[in-house]
Amino acid sequence: MNIRDFVLLVLICLAWAFSTVLSKVVISELNAPPLFYAAARFMVVALVCAPWLLPVPKPLWRIILVGLCMGAGSFALVFIGLETATPSATAIVSQLGVPITTILSVIVLGEVIGWRRRLGILLAFSGTMLVMWDPRGVSASTGLAFVAAAAVCSSVGAIMMRQMSRVRPLQFQAWVGLVSAIPLAFGTLLLEDQVMPRAINGGWMLFFAVMFAALVVSVCAHTTYYGLIKKYEASLIAPLTLMCPLFTIALGMAMTGDRLTVSTVLGSSIALGGVLLIAVRRNSKLPISRTAAATR
């Protein structure tokens, strides 16, 4: 990989990490409604990417389900989780998407995995359990449980997307935005209280967070990332994207005062080591690195 492309990948990972920490700030500290925040993001994405809606991907029902899983479902769960979970822990637990997608690729797509990826799956789950460790016992916080559910949701969407004919990156973003904005809008109207006063209270920070997540992350970063995936082997790109959770941990400490415990550091190391083992092995059925970015 040349220097220019490496710098681009670093900037992409920084954008993903900053978006996670920024989301924590607006949802937890400014009390912005999480479903409203997710709906606003996808509305902007849908509007900006509207020219790429056509031609309609086939079958239509599958892109709708993919959009609901990788868009509305995944992001709603993550943002709800961020009400109580720290950005650092969220970044690590989100990595469960890689081993879960690998397991689903075995079950659904018939992928054959060797002992290294099996070991990676075991390490990823074990490390995540350590991150979730509570001194009073083994228990996942409510927030991290939502984040883990989001990882499952996005993994199901990734497997379904693999069964579709090829969809262009901006076309994918357009449909995810359209499919996600509608149910999230109804969700915030039906399930969240005092939406407009809380949104107004978020002020310019909420507006900036929505625009950054929609334009910089969903439109620019994802499109650039897919370009790098086309240019380089997924086995090269995927391990380098582990910079993202490391950046998130660093930004979380700087911006939201995250504290790293021994169990968090040890669990993060084990989990990321497991993800690395999975990522460096070739997946003939599903290039995981291609689908992981779509849910950030």
C-alpha cells in the first residue's frame, strides 16, 4: 500500500472513531433522542444519495431487509447503547460483528474455516466478555447488550447482502438511508419523549454530529473505503481497520473521560487479537471488511 492510500485509511478510521465518540456526547451528555439522531442521519444520507437509488437493486425485498438490518436496526441499537455504554467499550464490543459474520457465513454460505479462524472467534468472544466484566459478577451492562445486539443485526444484514447481485457503494448508502429513515422516524415519534425540546437543546453540536455522521462518514469515508477495498486485498485492509477501535479508545479517554481498567485493556487486547486472526485469513464466501464499514 502506498503512503497516500495508507493516510486515507488512517483518516477514514479517525472519522469512524470520532463519529462514535461524538455520538456518545450528543446522546448521553446533551440528552439527544437516539432514535431521532439515527433518523436524522439517514434522512440526510437518503437526500444526498438519492440520485443513486436507480436502478433498483434486485430483489427489492432483500435490499429492504439489508437496509433495516445494517441501517435502522444496527444504528438504533448502538445509539441506544451509547446512552450508558462508553465509546471505548462500544468500539470493542462492536468488533463482535466480525466473528458473528464468520459464523453465519459458515452456516448460511457454506464457508469452510480452519483452526486459526476458529481460534480467532474464540478469542474475540472471550475478550469481549472481559470488556463486559463487572466486579460484582459476569454481567453485560444494558448499554453493551444493545451494542452486541447491533453487531448481530449488522452481521445478518451482511450475509443477506452477499446473496444479492453487486450493489455500488453510493447506491447501497442511498437505499440504506431511504429504508432506515422511515421506520426510525416513526420510532422516535412513538417511543421517545419530548423529542423536539431535546433536539433543540442539542443545538449546533447535534446538527454538526448529524452532518458529520451522514456526509463525512456514510458518504465520503465509506465510498473511499470501498475504493481501497477494490484496489487492495481485503486481508491487507481489514487488519489495518483495527486502528478504528484503538482511535476510539484514545478519543474516548480524551473527550468523554473513559477510564481503562485492567479487564478492559486485557479484554480489548484479546478481542482485537482474535479479530486480527479472522481478518488476515481469506474468506472465500464473504469479504468481511467490505461489510463491516457499512455499519459505522
